[in-house]
Amino acid sequence: MSAHEIHELGDFTLESGQVLPDARLAFATYGELAADRSNGILFPTWFAGTHEANEWLIGPGRPLDTDRYFVIVPSLFGNGLSSSPSTTPPPFDRARFPRVAIRDNVRAQHLLVTGRFGIERLRLVLGASMGAAQTYQWAVSHPDMVERIAPITGSSHTSPHNQVFLEGLRAALTADSAYAGGDYAEPPRAGLRAFSRVYAGWGLSQAFYWRHTYRDLGFAGIEEFLTGVWEPTFGDWDANDLLAMMDTWQHADVGGTPGFGGDTEAALASIKARAMILPSRTDLYFPPEDEEWSAARIAGAELRVVPTLWGHLAGGGADPEAAAFIGSALRELLARP
Amino acid sequence: MSAHEIHELGDFTLESGQVLPDARLAFATYGELAADRSNGILFPTWFAGTHEANEWLIGPGRPLDTDRYFVIVPSLFGNGLSSSPSTTPPPFDRARFPRVAIRDNVRAQHLLVTGRFGIERLRLVLGASMGAAQTYQWAVSHPDMVERIAPITGSSHTSPHNQVFLEGLRAALTADSAYAGGDYAEPPRAGLRAFSRVYAGWGLSQAFYWRHTYRDLGFAGIEEFLTGVWEPTFGDWDANDLLAMMDTWQHADVGGTPGFGGDTEAALASIKARAMILPSRTDLYFPPEDEEWSAARIAGAELRVVPTLWGHLAGGGADPEAAAFIGSALRELLARP
């Protein structure tokens, strides 16, 4: 794994009122911060990912060009690098880890960006999937600090269907009695396997499978693809960490930002950043229609539906054509005044 | 439950070569068989359903008008009424119940239709979901016996994505160690709950949930809908019965019919029945694109995509508008020479 650093948050008061002692925010940086601190880009991670999953867009000559920009990738709470159920001592260990909101992540990231780096304005905040939820939240919480946003294959609030999808994953994982309410001695392997296999149907589109794209990737059949790709994707994660991130995901809604009283539309209307919104045409749990709805409520927002059969995974660079589409959209967004 | 009868099949040799002793085919009939036996309609059941689930289309003045037609509804093997893991004695009880193919169901139904009722031609074979798989198989296995077919929200062969969806359900159910390889003393309740909650995301569309349609149905929120509708839908089924029906579903493919050597397209091209194919526009595991593919390979087939937000469930009469659409398509099909 490429290097990351830790920003110590000390006793960190969460939106719920609970205090997480000795909270830690993991982050990685790429490129050099300009002397005037004007070239910062923030790129939060997604569910069950670390900074490494974002690196496909970062580097010299890449869309997030490290010859020009200073890219900060903060890790989501629960991902095993930032404070997580698996890394936190009692009394907040395991399933006793407190509920962490998307806004808690954003507040920790704000402390990092302003306190550690002295950055007052960000060129761009972007992220895929749960990274998109953090992106929207940044634009709502810090309207004068964020110049541009690019939410990719994600949403401003977790839709009811998306919540049902997550409930299915949670039920599959915890159907394994080895989960033991989070106090497992050994990982709940059957539950993690079920989680992975349920996820496999959602992560890619019907058409991806219809065209046997898994064969192009070197897998003889469905079973080989499930055991070769999907089970390793989640099977080695800590179950409590997965559930903590899912809980953050499930409760995401910019409408909950103080001052908006639960009004998601009003929160979106408050966004001042130039928005380029990039859903995948075939995403089964963040369908493009939902992002049309969000785009229509942000002044000047542009919706570009990524043409791909790779479903949700298109936001992570897995499909070369989608990756190129997203890359050029980001270049164009960054070039705009 | 409305009445059903049993057709004894005796020792029934399956496509696999295994013999199921004392096999039983449950069925219900509606209306009167004409003296010339020319008014028969066959309407096989779907996954985790019995004849009662088909009754919304059957009755005096309804699309399958019992003043004119004699409607036979045979129960799928595994549904608890026809031979099933839960009803079969050792050595074929529980998970030892043999694999049953869609073609085995069709062969048993053919024995019922011809042997018990002396019917040589069927006005219509129709079915929703797994019922559609049986419908297609009837048209391929008995091209000169089936005048019309109406496959609803189903397919001629189980697509790779659909198989992944089923693998997720299977993994969720069996992640519960109480399943015990099928030899449970008590039902694997956590597994059945997980199965139900995973299914909830697939059975209806994203837009159904987005519009909070569950509120119109009297459920305050997602959780109430999951526990009030989805958990009862599958929670009281026998786990081995569910898995047996899923196994039948997963291996469905008209291409496997003897004489076609696995060539699904050739099997479809052999269909002589007038076909009216009715997928739901928002079905997440039998998407309309798949049925477009099948329709294009059957001479004279008509594809009518059901305009609904009720996803897969639209095929079962749950959405009044979809029900009316399907009903009038069936009336039209039956009126054609």
C-alpha cells in the first residue's frame, strides 16, 4: 500500500454528540502545495476503499495532474486507516464504535485542510460513490471554500432504494451467527461471503453480465468471477468496519446540514460551487435519474451521464472508456474559470 | 387457500436421469373444459407461489374468462404443493431432493394436460417470472400443441446477471449456520430474513422506492415495508423448497431442449406459437432488453413492455395499471386467430 499519514483529531465530538477519543484521520497527499496554497484538490475515499483506490486519476499528466495540483485523499472513518471499529480501543471498539455521519467526515477533513495545510479555498472536491456524498456535503457546508465539485456515481442523499440495498447487505452479513453482534473471535466468513455475493449483482449492470464481460477479464464463468473478484473485494474486510461505513452511507443527506432542517432541496440550492455531476448510466443503486434530480436543484450544475455498461464500478476506473470520459470531464471542469 | 388437486406421476424420471418416486403434481382448475377440449389454457406458477397467486387474472369476465376458458394452474415442483424437499420422504427429502429442470415441470404438466384432461391443443400458455420460463419451454417442447404464449416478466433462459442475483440470495440464506446443509431442526430464521431483505431491493424498482410508493401502501418507512411485506413473503417458506425452486430457475434455458444442443436462439426460432412477450420496463432481474433479444428470435413475436415502476412485481398484478395493461394484452392475444 502506498504511504499515508495520520492527522490526530484528539477528542472529536461527533454530530450525534458522542465524543470519539483520540480520533485519527488518515490521508495521503500527491503533488506539492503551492506557496499561495491555491492548488488544493480534495478527493475523499469511498466505501471499503483507501487512498489507493483513488490513484488512477492522480499523477503527472493525469486529470488530477500532480505537476499542477496538490491532491489530498482523506480516508473515510471506518476504512481501517482512519478511526474504525477495528482500530479503536474499548469502550468504542467493534460494534460499540459510534455512529459517524458524512458531516463528521467532512468536519475532520476541514480541520486537516485548513489546520494542517492552511488551505482556504479548494480548486475541486471530488469523489466516487460515498466519496460523492462527502463531495456534496463539502459544497453545502463550505460554500465559499469549494470552487468546483465533481460527484461521481454517488448522491447528495441516500435514496430509499439504496437504503433497501444496504439493508440487504447488512442482513446477509449478520445472518452468520459467527458475527456475534460484532464480538467475533474469528471473522464471520459465511456472512462476508454472502455480503460479497449479494454485492456482485448490484456492482455491475445486467448488460455487463449479459455480454459475458467477465470472460474478457479472464474468468471462465460466473462462479469464477464471484470467487475471483467479489469475494476478495470484501472478504478480507473487518465486518464491523464494513457495517460502520454502511451506517454512515445510509444516513447521508445534505438536508441534515444545520440551517436546512432536513430540506435536501434547499441544501442543494445553497451550493455555490461549479458542479459537474457524473453518474453512471447503468448504476443500479445510484441510478442517473436520482442525480438528474440533484443537478436540477444546483444553479449551473452540469449532468454528464457516463456511457458505460460497468454499472456502479464505472466510477472507480474499472472501465477504460468510462475512465477516459470521467478524466476528460474533470480536465474540462478544472479548466473552467 | 383455494382448493387444489393432485395428479400422481408415479416414479418420475427427471432430465438428470434421477427417478423421483411417487412424484406429485399439484394443480387447480377454473372454468369448464369444453366437450371438444378446445378451450384449455395453462398458467404455471412462479417462484415461491401457488395457484392462488395466479387467480387475479382468472374468473368470469376477467382476461382468462372462466365463462369461456378452462384454466389449469399447475404448481411448480418445490412449491410445497407439488413434490418438494419439504414433502418428500427420505432418501430424497430436504437438500437431497433431486435437481428438477424447467423441462421436468413441463413434462409433468404435459402428462396432466394430455393424460388427465385429454387436451391436445392449448389456446394459451402463460406465466409470470419462473412461469414465463415454463411458458417458453412449452412452446419449444410442444410447438404444435401451443397456439399462443404470453411470457410475463420472465425469460427463455436465465441470464448471467439473473444467476448472480440468485447466487446472492442463496449465499444470504445459507450464511445462517442454522441452515445446517438443509438438515435444520428449526427454520434458519436469520437466513430467511436476509433472503427476504436482499430480495426487497430487487423485486421493485429504484423509482418505486424513490417515490415512496410504500407509503401509499400504508407503510411509514423502509423498515416497516421490509418487515411488513418482504419478510412475510419468504420468511414462512421452507428453506430447502426455496433453494430447490431457485436451482430450477438458475438452470432454465430452452436451448437445453433435446435437439438444440444448447443453442438458445435455435430453440426460440423453432417456436410456432403466436407470442406476446410482456416484460416490465423496470424489472431489475428480467430487464426488458433481454426479452427484446428473445422476441427478435421468434417469428411474429410481439414485445409489449409493461409501463410500470413496480419492477418485477408488476407481473403479479400488484400494480393496478400494469395489471390492466397485461390484462388487455392477454385479451387481445386470445382474440387473435
